[in-house]
Amino acid sequence: METRRALVTGAASGIGAACAQRLAADGVHVIAVDFDQAGLDGVETILTDLSDLERLSELPADVDILVNNAGVQQVAPVEQFPPERFSYIIRLMLEAPFRLIRQTLPHMYGAGWGRVVNISSVHGLRASPFKAAYVAAKHGLEGLSKVVALEGAAHGVTSNCVNPAYVRTPLVTAQLADQAATHGLSEAEVLDKVLLEPVAVKRLIEPAEVAELVAMLCGPASASITGSSFVLDGGWTAH
């Protein structure tokens, strides 16, 4: 893995930071991308707003591993959901991954080896109320990932989704207040009665757990693993 280069988006905290650190531990040269310098330590870093689609062409295309992780959340009923926020989330979480995949595939095809890992969500497989944009973006990402898997197979490129339930990240902790207001509950009640209600394993997932799966999907035993969605959901989708 010492010859590989990886681009990881949303790498300043949470899952992205854990993935960057885990891949770097395997000897991968990691390029960490985020709009916030805080937390981008120990690896090569690039600051950019991934929702500014025209600027994505400035990011390195000569990478062997692409981890599409950047994301945000908005909690609101559909009839109250701000249209501009819906568009922003789709740009950031679906259009940006498409453009990054599109511009990195030629290098991967030329090398005869590449790994695309899309950090999806249990919400790429299931829906929850009040998260129209997030659920729509993740469902779209699932389809995009499968198309890339089919097209890339002949070129040694795999494409997979990783689908965690709620992970202990700023994205999750920040939405506790929004969920509390929407559901009329306290933040503690939101954690127990909303976020963890559908899962059998009653705890938040740690970012390092997700990063371990990402590392496996990029490692030497991953050549035949493609077009799949790997669920880390504590039993959510077992229902």
C-alpha cells in the first residue's frame, strides 16, 4: 500500500479523519480534503468547499483510492424543507462524488487498479422522516456506486458503499437539538427513542470501526469485492 495515493473528503473530523488516519497507518499517501483546517493534521491537506462543483477539477486526479465521505444533515419536514438547502446537500453528497469519481477514474483505469469507497449510510437503504435531502442523496450514491462497479470491473477498479447507522461524529451530535425540537423530546430522549430505537446494539458506532472496514475494502483482499453495500447498523436492517 506504500505506493498508493488516497483522496479522502470530509477528513477534518469524524469518519473522514478516522479513514485518513487508518489508511495512512497502512502506508498510503493520504490527501485529506475539507473546508476546515482544524483536525487536518499529519497528512497532506487541501482546503476547499466541495459544494463548489467547478473547483473540484483543481483537486488531484492521480489517486488510486477515493473515499467520498463529506456530508451534512438537515432535519425538517418536507413541506418546511428549505429548497436551497436541499440543493446544497445534493450537490455536496451526490454531485461532488460523481465529479470526483469521474475525474479520478482515468488514472485508476490507466494503472489497472483503483478503489472507490463511498461512505453512504443506513439511510442509503432505509428512510427516516424529516431527512429528505440526506436520504435522497444517499440513495443516489448507492446507485452511482453500483454503476461505477460495473464499469470499472474490467479495469481493476472496485466501487463499494459503507453503510453505518449513527456514528459518534459532530454530524450526529449536532442534530440532537434539531431532532429534539422536531419531535418535542429532550436530547437524551432523542438518542434513546429516535436514533437508537431501531438498532439492536444500543450504542453509537465509533469512527474507527467504519475506518477499519474502509481499509479492508482498499486492501489486498478486496479485488473481488465490488458493487456491494456493507452495513454497520447494529441490526437496524435486520427488522
